Amino acid sequence: MARICIVGISGKLGRYMVQHALDLGHEVVGVCRPGSVGKLDRFAGRITVFPGATDDRAVIGQAVAGCDAVLTVLAPWGIKGYATGTAQAVLDLAPPGARLVFSRGWHITRDGRDV
């Protein structure tokens, strides 16, 4: 059994990955915005959630501690380097030897000015 962290755990892909990992007998922890924690109610008691911004290094550090793998599955917001900050925090703070997977969802512009 592995300890797996899913950054972006409350999204569509994140929730799919939670179910898949639990079905395989893995321990699952994850990070999502505080307002999205309720999307994970069906997994209550079976996962550990660290609510916070995914580019918050303190939150990422807590979540990835002791993990064998970190899956980063978010839709980038395209503002203020948010997704870049998330990726850098995972790269810097994941345990040495942990498997790292970075994926991103389809980006939909929030204000038409995103690049």
C-alpha cells in the first residue's frame, strides 16, 4: 500500500483518482480549496484533506509529507502564476524518490485576458 497525495483532489479527475486509489488499497491525502472540501463528502473517514490554496507551500508541505506519489491534477487559473506556484511547491517539497505526476485540465478563461 502506498501513500498518495492528490493536489486538486476535489475536481472531477481528482475525485476519480481518489476512488481508483482507494479501490487499490492505497492511503489517500489531498489538497483543495477550502470551499471545495464538501465535494469530497462521499470519501469521509477514508481520506485526509488539507484545505488551502494549492500554491501555499505550507499546505503542500504538510500534504506531501511521507507520500510515495504526488498527483497534481488541476485546471490552471491562468492568474498570478498559481499553477506554476503549485508545481514548484510540489517539486521542492515532495519526499526524495516520490513519484510525481503533473496533469492539467482544460483551461477556460475567466476574463478573456488570460495568456
